[in-house]
Amino acid sequence: MNVRLEGLKKIVDRLLDGFAVAMFIIIFAVVLLQVFMRYFLGSPLVWSEELARYLFVWVSLIGWVFATRSGTHIRIGAFTDNLPVSVRKVIGFFNFALVIIFALVLIFFGFQMVLKNGDVPTVTLFFTYAVVYAAVPFSLSLIVFYSVLRLMAGMEDKGGTVS
């Protein structure tokens, strides 16, 4: 991988890590505030459950990005692990190609959902459903980015596999 891509990857890694930590802290704070308001003050917040649910959607999709970045998706290697390295590289290449194609299709439909819901307000919050649905193209764009990087790294590796 060239120096520019490596630098870009480090920047994206840091931003993604910070974003994920911030989202988790916000979820934790919102749920903790809801518990405090409900059980200690007897006055639950009407918006907290909805915000926590939407943040959880974002965090879940960011988790998919982390799994792609680190190559820790669930896989069954009983068959492919016993194949020759050259065959594993070909299978790995097609695996990443399919992931990228699938992600691009989801990005397209994710943008469609964002555009269609740009004026639909959430029930209790100050933003529209487009913000919620934006998690799909955002996270899938990062999945394409990391998949391409891993694919390029695997193609540069002479003896290993693309995984």
C-alpha cells in the first residue's frame, strides 16, 4: 500500500474510532439519564428511548465497519483453509469483490432512503429520519474503503491470502 493510502487509512481509523467512542458514550449517558429520571425523579424522558435506539443502529453498523477493518467477520474456514494458497487467494479476491459489490448496492439504496426521508421528522427528536438512515451509506462507504485496502494489501502479499 502506498504512503498516501496508509496516511489516509490512519486518519480514517482515528476519526472512526473517535466517532464510535462518542456514540457509545452518548448512548450510555442517555440510557443512564433515562434510568435516573424514571426511577429517582419519577418523570421519564420521552425522547431518550428513541435516541438510544437510533444511536444503537449507528453503533451496530459501525461495528460492521470495525469487523471489516480488522478482518474479524465470521467465516467458516474448514474448506478453504485446506486449499492451496493460490486457490485461497482467488477465493479471497472474489469474496472481497462480492463484499464491495454488495456494499455499493446498499450504498445506492441507502442514499435513496436518506433522500426519501429528508422531510420526515422523528417522533420525539429534532432531526428527520434521513439522519437515522444515513448510517447505511456512511458505514457501507467505509466498508468499501476498508475492503479495497485489504484487497490491495492481499494482492501485494506474494505468499498469503486475501482475507
